[in-house]
Amino acid sequence: MRLSKLFTNTLREAPKDEESANARLLVRAGYVQKLMAGVYSFLPLGLRVLNNIENIVRQEMDNAGAQEILMPALHPIENYEKTGRAGIDVLFHIKLANEKHLVLGQSHEEVVVPLVQKFIQSYKDLPLAVYQIQTKFRNELRSKSGLFRGREFLMKDLYSFHASEKDFDAFYGSMKKAYKKVFKRAGIGNKTFLTYASGGTFSNISHEFQTLTDAGEDSIVLCDSCDVAVNEHDIKLFVSCPECGNAWGKKRRSIEVANIFPLKTRYSDAFGLVVKNESGNNIPVIMGCYGIGLTRLVGTVAELHCDEKGLRWPEEIAPFDIHFICLDKKARSKADELYAVLQKNKISVLYDDREEKGAGEKFADADLLGVPLRVVVSEKTLAKNSVETKKRTNNELDIISIKKFISHPC
């Protein structure tokens, strides 16, 4: 992508109505734009990051044996009346012209159960796991902290269906591992902890994935010996670490990026979802749900991977592999040629070809945008038949030959 053709632009000053670092940087760098509190547009660069995160999530969910679907965002209120959730305060309520009462989906238990019910009859049809990447709507009274708490946001929600507790437990364990892979690939694995919490109305215990950040809304207590934590509100339920038995240690601020719940038969009972067992008798279907807030994950990574100059995206979710800069007119012809070669070789490149901007502004924008590798072509580098490279994570400059750069650009 040529930067001269990008319809958005960077801002020198942070927006005054944003308090969190993730929102200030993402708006300044032109990744997102706020429409109103808790509602953001994803601009071309931001959408590339979001799409990269979606791709990681899809790969790991597919690897876990789940099948992707897409369910409606408009739900009949009658389904929520069956589950007793018609009165929960986060629902957005709307009416059709004929007065039919609908709600906007804040999650999809009330839709996925009657959907799956049409296709499964026997224990042989199980286990089954389906997921979607869908926009969710929640009537948050206080929407704050940029992408951390939105009224409209993108979420991956997965629902699993099982004929036995043993089968459910096995899949639940596999999802813990899949989620850890997602967060490692997104660049926050070393800061994200499997966190024990109360299960609410579903079961005694559920699990969250909490990422350490001072900007977080939650508090967790870390285990002294392993990568497990407990939500501060629920520490009375766990005298010691349930994974290793050792004592709890430090309390830290964090943001919840995902959660997984045993649903037991709560929703299958509400809709009469049963299957035939080996003896031909009806048995209830055991369920689990597994969510990751994808737009929240963008904000979390931005919050953790930044410095005083701007963003520093991890390689796998960065909008581009290379931020390619032409510094002067005399280098333009060669820069255009190199850009074409990189594109032909399927290298993802943001090309700063703007003629009206000076070197200082181009370098400042490169730091703000946070692409992992900056590559500069100028009259000075071409005199050595070379380019200048610099990783966003350090200040070391390297001069390498154009031939070497083309053969190993990243």
C-alpha cells in the first residue's frame, strides 16, 4: 500500500476525549476512529490488524476441531424468555414495525441451541463444536478505556456440545491450550494468565484469560509457582493454586481478554435439547462456551506493545511486514522498483512515497504506526547500493546490500 493513497492520516496530538493509551495511540496513528463512546470504526490499517488476529483465531479453532458458522445478530425475545435472560440489563431491545420484540445479540446461546437441535439426534452426532466471529452489542452503562469496554465489538464465540462430562472435560482442556496458542501468537502470551473465577449461574468454576496491564479494569492474584491466577473477587474460593497447590503471590491489574464457561445443561434444558444414548434413551446435552473479544484484543496488544513514540506491533498481527520509506526524489525511481519487487514476492509493505513530507515526519510516522521493520532508501544508501534497516523494537541501524535485502527482506 502506498501511503500517499491512504485516505486516513496520523495526528500529532492525542485526542482529548481518550484516556487509555491504546485508544490514544490507535486514533493518533489512524487505526481506528471513535463514532461515540464504546463504538469505533476500524480504518484500513486497523482492519488489517483485526483481520490478522481473526486469522490466528480461525486457525486455532479449526485445529481444535470446531466448525465456523455465522448466526444472526437479531434475536427473537421469546428465545430469551425460555432461558430466563429476557430481563438482563445489557440487552439492546428493538421493535419491528409490526411491534414484534427483538434484541441485538450480546451472546448466542439462545440462537445456537435451537440451531444445533435441528441437526443432532444421537450421541453419535457428538461431540460437536461450532464457532463464529460476529459483532456483539451490549448496553454498557459506562463504556471506557478505548477498545477495552465497547457497546459494539467483534467477538469469537464458540459453543461445544457433549454426551458426557468426560468428553466435555477433554474438550474444555483442549480449548485452554488453543487459547494459550492464540495469545502467544498475538504477542501477549507471556503476560496472559489462565485465571480461576466463580462460575456464576452455570457452574462452580469458570476460567478467564487475564492480561497484565496497569490500564486493566480487573485485579488478579498470581500463583507464586506457575502461570495461573485467580480473580481477586473469587480468591476466597481458592485457598491455594488449584493447578499446583502452592501459595498465591502478588496482586496485579489486568484486562480480561477471554473466558471459558462450563454451561452444563442450562441451555439445552431450556430448549429441550436431548440426544439418544446407546440404549435409545434420551440424555441431556452438556455444553460449554468459549469467547475471545477480538477488538478488545487489538486494544490489549496496543496497550502492551508501545513506547513514547508509538505502537510496536508483534510481527504476526502487524498491518505490514515492512514500512518502506523513500527519503528523496533522486531515490524515487529505485524505491518504486524495489517496492514492485517486494509486492511481486508477496511481502506486505507500507510504502511511504509522499513527496511533500520530510525525513523527520516520515520517521515519526513510522514509529507511531509501529510496523516491525523500517527500510529506508535514499540517495546516500543508493551510493552504496544498499538500504538502511531498523527494527521498531530497537534503535540499531543496519546497512545491507539491495541484493541481500531482496533475497531476505524480513
